[in-house]
Amino acid sequence: MTTTSDEYATAFGFTEEEVFASLDECGLGDERERVKRWYDGFIFGEHKDIYNPWSIINFLDTGKYSTYWANTSSNSLVGKLIREGSSRIKVSFEELMNGKHLLCPIDEQIVYNQLDKSENAIWSLLLASGYLKVIGYENAGKIEDWQEPLYELALTNFEVERMFASMVRGWFSTASADYSDFVKALLSGDIDAMNVYMNRVALETFGYFDTGNKPSEYAEPERFYHGFVLGLLVELSSRYVVTSNKESGFGRYDVMIEPKNPAEDDAFILEFKVKNRRREATLEDTLQAALKQIDDKAYDVSLIEKGIPSERIHKYGFAFEGKTVLIG
């Protein structure tokens, strides 16, 4: 049995008809749409709108929305795989958190010992565990023999989204006060405070993103700052759209923070660079190279095209050397 199998598809959860009838019986009929957003989304074979039974039972009992099912396990393995994963894993996870879909091959017979051998294995695990749902997939009979069919995946529902947001916040729990102060300093343009708080955050959490396999001096900061971007996404989601590694101008920016309401909030572009000892004598040189890249590549073009004036687009370079960060 797999998530794309039709056999027993409606036996894995409550159907929408069953859920709505139960809500009516409990005097909660007005909650249909919100319950659907929180707990619907499971898809088995051709059967959609399958609801999580544990979450529905608890909601009917309490009348309160919460991450009932997501809190039944520690999710520690999932968190570890994402936290220590490559930049590609984190960027893909960022896309999912932004409500986008992911296209990748899936092994529906995934076993535990494959998780360290294939980068895509994490998506197979998340699908098998119920954190992702299949929107669609290629028919193996309609592609070349040497190709793997691609699956279109999305986060299952709002309950899962909330669980992942909590997980990302937990990555910075040891430096939560400094992290919050850094975000405030970023939005207010206080560069001195940004440097103080960011260095504290890096010092306290840098090793948390280490795989334990002694990554290179370039890979280690990369793991940290992509995790840091996910933290920004979670913290700023109510006011901003946070994206990374997207095309704009003549290249791909590292991070763009775009206001949902440009009339009230400014936009930000962040570029991260690890000091290159052959080309840069000081961390200040690395910082200036990051800022020059933002201008040379015209990363602000997409924001300007949306009507945000250049004077309201703030550009910051982040220069890394070990656990030391210089922002300007």
C-alpha cells in the first residue's frame, strides 16, 4: 500500500462527508471551511479530501484548533534531516513553506537506511509520514525507460504548516531573544545592532546546522544561512514574502524580503558571502563584494517593476568568516 494506491483509500481517514456530518451533529457546522483548511488535504490514490481522524476527533471534543496530530511525535528525525540538509533541501523546503509545489522523484517504498544515501529521500519520508501530499505524478508508462517519474508535492494542510513553523523557530530557541532583536534591527535599518545580534545568533546556533561530517568552511556557513532564511520566512510571514535563490536582474539573489503592503513596509535584499582568502584580505572586502554583486546584478529590478521605489529597497551584505559575521 502507498499514498498513490486506490485500494482501501477511504479507510485511512475520515471523508469530507463524514467530517461535515459530525460537525453539524456537534453544533460546529459554521466551522466547515476552517476545519477543511486545518485538517483536510490527505490524498490516497484518486480519493481526495481525506481528513486526519486524530485531529478531527480532538477538535470535535475541544472545539479548539491545534496541531493535534503533528504533536503526537517529536518530529526529531524530520527536523534533523531538514536542518542539516544541503542548501537545495532548505530552498525546496522554503518553497513548500511559501505555499509552492515541489517536483521531484519519489520512492514510495523508502526504507530508513536510504535516508543518508539520497538527497531526495527526505521527500519520500515526508510523503510516507503524511507531511506532504501528492498533487499529481507522471505515468511511468509515458516517459523514457531511464527516467524516474516526477511527483508534484505540497504541504498537506495548515496543521502541518504550523508544525513546521514551530520546528524552524525551535532551531533558534537557544538564541531566541537575540534572533528577535536582529529581526527588529533589520526592519529598522540599525546596522550596528544587526551586527551585534547576528554574531550572537551565529555563535549560539552555528553548530546546530552542522552535519557532524566536517563540512568545508564554505558549506558550513551556507547550511547556517539557509536555515536562517527559513527562520526569517516564519517570523516575517504576516507582513512579508521571503524568497531565496530566485532570478532577478542578471542573476540569482540570495534573499529577497518583499512587503505584502508596500505602502507601509520597505523591501530588503540580502547577499551572503564567505570570505575568499585568495581574493579578499579582510572581511570588509568580502562585505563590499557582496554589496557590489547586488548592484552589478541589478537584483532590485523585480521589486522596482512592482512599483517599489529604489529608495525603499534596502540592500545588505553579510560576510562570513568562520562564526564571525560582518553586515553592512
